[in-house]
Amino acid sequence: MVAAVERNLQENDAQSDPPRREYQELWFALARKSWRSLAIVAVDREESASEITNALGEVARMLDERVSFFAPIDVLDYVSVAGIFSAANANFAADIPRPVKAPVRSIAILPPVVRNPLALKVATAADVVVICVEIGKTRLSAVRRTIELIGRDHVAGCVLIG
């Protein structure tokens, strides 16, 4: 089963600190592109993608945006999430009225596509992809290979993690 968490941003958590400025800027940079599905792809460690995704979730919550999060863990999950992304993108284009207010955006946390080719199914189904690069740990050749596998046209950019 896909580990999915819908963040209904109607929840009010006034006691938490706002996300760091860098994550807020990332959200607004991504918002300039028209996207309903985003894949956050780790080049080395999956934890780096989780950190970025959690931070973006906090920014979305602050902005009262409805976002669904997916963390595929097995073969069927990857196929399911790719299907969800494809269907959401098709429905967005068709602008079909919905009786229930669905999340506006979906974000998937993905492991390195170099080690897990199934993650490519989700990454290529996403509107945009952000690649997580760890400074001092990630090899440039791994970043290049990741971009090559996903396709440069899908990659919105890279996030450097210190």
C-alpha cells in the first residue's frame, strides 16, 4: 500500500515555527511553473528527499494549499503513484468538475533512480522533478546520470543539501 498522507491545510498549528526561508523560496520558485504533480528524487540518500518534502509540506500548510504526499515502497506502489499522477494531470487539463475538493497538488518522495529504476515510472509521470544533491557526498556523475534517466525537460532544478 502506498504510504500516503494528505495534508489538509485547514488544520491550524500556530505553535510550530515557519519553514526556513530557503524552503519557502523553493515553493514559490516551483509555483511559477504550472504543476499538479512533483517528484522529489534523491541522488544518494532517500532521507534528503524526505527532508525537502516535509519542508515543502509545511510551506503548503502555511499557504492553506491542499497537498497529497506519496512514498512508494514496492512495485505496485510505483505503478499506482504514476497512474495517480497521470490521471491528475489529465483531469487538470480537462477541467472536470469534482464533487469533492481533491488535493490541488501531489508530491512523491523517490529513492535514487540509478539504484531503483521503478522510481523512473513516477518521475516521468510527474509534471516536474526536483533532484536532491548532498554537498560533499553526491558525485557529479550520479547527478548527471539521474538527469539523463529522468530527462532534462522534466527536471525543474536541484536542491543542494549542506
